[in-house]
Amino acid sequence: MNTLSFDSKRCERIRQQLDSYLSNELLVETASEVVHHLESCQACSRDLESRIGVRDALQRAVSNRPVPDSVRTHVVRKLRASQTRSFAGVSVKRWALGLATAALVLFGLFAAEWLNLRRGEQLIASILKLGVSDHVICAIQGHNYPEVANSADQIREKLGARYAPLLQVVQQRLPGFELLEGHICSISDSDRKYIHFIARGHGTIVSVILTERSGATFPREKLLVTADSGSLGIYENRLSGMEIAGFESGRYFAFVVSDLSRKELVQLARGLAPALKETLHTTARVPPSNATTKWVELGSTQG
């Protein structure tokens, strides 16, 4: 894969979009561009982390600050005066004006809700794109898996002590699939690492991918969660010709990617989600191994 390089002008343009990115105000294409740039630019990633920290601090400060008594008294006085006027013989004209105002308020609420859903969809697409990109580049285009499955010991060695326990989970929760490979891969000049399992079955290849969230999170709007995910919070979409289901698992995003049907893919994600979350919670207490973990650089030849 070609090395990604970005000049200072591009970094400046990306940084101008970071606040809108955090507020989920970017179009899908622009958000994906920002995510792609952040994967390969440490400086802009640090800038994003700094802005997230400032926002969190401001939100905590505002939420912990009580409303001044003078403001509360003023609001109550205005509300009472408004109620008094509303019951003092309302004319038909005023009633019609009030009805029109109420309609505008309802329309505004509806528009705001629609905008929030749209922004949520854009954020979901930009997050799911992480899993799709790794599946396409590493498993499909790079063919970074053997025709004859690697042994469990070989895969554990590639994953290292921290992530080796995930092997059993993936093996057990992908019924009808043969697990061919498990490794840690990355994009050239990017700090992001992907824990990548590749399985074969039902005439296709399936990837189970995990990567650290780094402060990002899926939107909490229930309408955006796929209907048949139950209480697991699974998000689904079709991107780059692939079906993808994603969910949060502790401090990780987890993705299941393939060209299977949406129903089949979500079913696999439902089987994986609880076990992955439990295992990752346990492995979080495992100290990093002193041994150097080898990973596959996307676009390179599988060793």
C-alpha cells in the first residue's frame, strides 16, 4: 500500500473541520476523509484529543453549576405573566396566532430531531468505514490469510498474550466458519492497530475486527440501532459493497464484515457481542507483554 502523506495545508483544512466533526455536522464523505486523515496524522489526532478534553471539561463545569436565583425568579415571573395574559379573554385572531406558533414549534422540533438522526447516521458511517477498510484492504485485496488454516498456537503467537484469549471466542461464535487467520495489522504510517480475525465459510470470507475507540463513540439514539440487535446496540450499514455490523465493546469498536446478507451478518454480531465484551473486560487487566508483537502492514505480504 502506498505511504500516506499530508502537507500542512491539508492538516490546516482538517483542523478547521474538527469541531464540526465532534458535533457530527459533517457529511459522510467529509467525515470519512477526516477519519482517514486522523489515522495517519499524529499531530491532528493529538489536536482532536485536546478538543475532546476541553469539551468534556466545559460540559462538566456547566452541568455542576447551579442556576442563579435571580435567573430562576425572572423565568418564573415571565411564565406567570404569560399564563395570566393567555386566560384573559383570548380573541380568535390571537388564538389563530397561537395555533400557528405551536405548529412552527412542532415543525422546529421535528426538523431538529431529523437533523440529529441524520448527523448520527453520518457518524455511524464514518465509524463503520474503519472496519470495512481493514476488511477490504487486508482480507480481500491483500489476501493476508493462508489457504490452509493456521494453527491455534500460530494465531495466539501473532496476537500476543493480551489478545490471544479472543481466539477461542471467535472460533466458538462463528458457527459454520473455519478460522483461517488472526493477527494485528495496521495501515502504513498510521498508529491505528486492528485486531483482525479472518474466517471462511458459506462460500465467502468474514472478518471480525477490533480497534480502539480513542474517545469516539456511537450515537445513543435508539432509532439508529438496527432493529434486530436487541439490547446489544448493534449498528449496521452497507458500505463499499460490503455489509458491516459494528458495536462498542469496552474501549474498542468491534466489526463483523462480509458480503453476506444483512440478516446473517447481524446474527453473527449478536452472537459475538456479549462474549467479546466479557473477554475484553478480562484482558484489559492483563499487562502488555514484553515480547514484541508482530503485525501485518496492510498491503504487505502475509508472513
